[in-house]
Amino acid sequence: MAEPPTIHADTLRQLARLLATGGLNALALADQLGARRVDLQGNILVQEPSISGVASASVVREIGSNEVPKQISLDLEAPITLGELEAAFGAAKIVAPEHPGQNRGAVFQLDQPDGEFDIRLIGALEVRGGDAIVRGLTLMRDIKLRT
């Protein structure tokens, strides 16, 4: 039996560029992820996404907006290790859980020099056999601060 595909760093970079684009609305972003979508008002669930290595995806809308995307959540077909993410995106900032029972998070800043927004990549860490792995990833859009 073949192992499930894993997501590639270049794919995550492409998704970050899409999310950093100011003119793209939530439905158009969901269409980029796959053809079968279910609009649940606060988010758009993408079933059978067209992205290799992704089992399901969701585009979450900005609070108070039906059009503006805030984040993309990805459930992976196969886990990715923290080491693989750090090799692709640099050292993670490890964040303690806010509530009992939650996993620590690995946060990466994905610079978007040409984008209208900054993007963070966040993975919930699980420890399996001594290795830190991630089964789901979130790309989150933030206001770009100018200095």
C-alpha cells in the first residue's frame, strides 16, 4: 500500500502568496483550493482539495465580513515533522498552549514582500516516538505593519 502524499513547502509558499493578496475574496480563494466546497457562513469547507498531501481544507472568513479571508486551515494526509518545516522555513517560534489538553504550536513568519498582508504558518505539535510532528497547518493573514 502506497504512503499518502505529503504537502510540499513550495505549495505552502504559493498558498501564502494567495492569502497575502488583498483583492482575493473568500470564495475565490476556496475555488483555488478545490472544486467541491460547502459554504458554512463563517468558513468555507473544501472537500477533496486539489492540493497534493491535503485531506481537507477550510477558508475562514474575517469576523464581520462575508468576503474577506482570514486564514486557510489544512488537514494533512500524512504528518510532516517539525524538522521538515524548519528546514523549509527556518527556526519555529514554539508557543505554549493556552488551555489544558491543547498542543504546543510551531509558528513561522512567511515574509510576503509583494503582498498586502503578512502571513504566519502555524502547526499544532504532537510528539510521536520522540519526534515532533504536525497533522494540520494554518496559514493566517495579518495586517502588514510598516516601519
